[in-house]
Amino acid sequence: MADRRIRVDLDSQRLHLLEGGEILASYPVSTAAKGAGEQAASEQTPRGFHEIRAKIGAGAPIGAVFVGRRPTGEIYTPEMVRAEPQRDWILTRILWLRGRERGKNRRGAADTMRRYIYIHGTPHEAFIGTPVSHGCIRMRSADVIELFDAVEPGTPVEIVD
């Protein structure tokens, strides 16, 4: 796993898990509806070099609801989304990202970690492949579990236009 890395392509809405020159897995994702950008409160997906800061939710059931990176004890139901349609639901697993480029996505008003940018599961799986998130990288719950199990904290993540 020493050479494992993730590449997120905003244009194609794909996440690739790579090792050496080989693609181990490729997943459709949903990135920010407002496009790419690094500034706090922009609701944009930050570009550049990052790494996985933390893995959150190991062993949680599929559809587990997280608030503030903590499980609420709830399991997602369609009724929950109907009751709160504008909520940015975070489900199943969280890969919390940290920027690696000082002045671009680390420190100051462009800090990816302080912006709480994650790779996470979503109940809005019908929109995967379309940029509709609030800045994070959304995945299908089954896909984010598979990715979560294949990476470790410190795994490099590159996000490109």
C-alpha cells in the first residue's frame, strides 16, 4: 500500500484508486455544484495535493448518519431526506482530507482540513456523476466502504480539474 494514491478528476466526476501506474478501482463521484475552488465558505471542491488525515466510521453500518464526524446512531431512511431535503447528509464512512500545499489548500482561508472537506457516502446516489455537493466528494455508500478499506491515513489524494 506504500504506493497507493487517489486521484479525483472533477471534469469526469471520477475517483481512481491507483497503485504504481495501475488503476486498482474507479468510482463515479459527485463534487461541488459550485465547481473548483480553495477558499473557505466557497462550497467548492479544493484542487491540488492532499492526503487522508483520518478515517472515520470503521465498522459502522451502511447508511449510518454522521454529524460533526460522529455517528448519531441513526440509519438513513428516505423519510429523513424528505424531512430535511437541504441538509448535506454524510453517511456510512468519512475520509477527512488535509491539504499538502501551503498557501493553496493548507493554512489560512484555503485550508482543506478546516473546511471539513471529506470523501463520504451520500443518500443522493442518483446524482452521483453530477457535481451537486457542497464541496466534499460524495460517493455511493458501497463504494466508499470499499475505498475506505483500501486506504490508510496519509494516503495521497490529488484533485484535478
